[in-house]
Amino acid sequence: MKRSKEQQEMIANRIREKRRELKMQQKKLAEKAYISQSDMCKIEKANKWLESDELRRIADALGVDTGYLLGTL
């Protein structure tokens, strides 16, 4: 399912904020989520559309529910 640019920016902000809260380097999050560092950078800038499997892996790496990243929790 495609998300609007606004939704993608909200998800990107939540990912970045949670990563910083955990004092986690972007590179470490990328490694834990099995995503290239380049793609993680694009994701955090809302320049890459997230696939559902990427969203799940990022949520798992951050220790949050996907609903948190989607703004439904």
C-alpha cells in the first residue's frame, strides 16, 4: 500500500526520533534491520517508500510496534 508523502514524513520522523532516543547510530539501525545505510538515510529523510517488510524490520530493531511508526498507537 502506498502512503502519502505526509505519512511517509511522519514515519521517517518517528524512526529518527526513536533511534536518537535509543542513542543508536543510523548505521547500527541499518545493520539491525538488514537495510543498507544508504537506504536508511533515504528512509529517515522520507525519500524512500518503505515496503511493509522493511517497516517491520525497522520496528523490530527499534523495539517498537509497527503501529507506533505508523502513528496508530
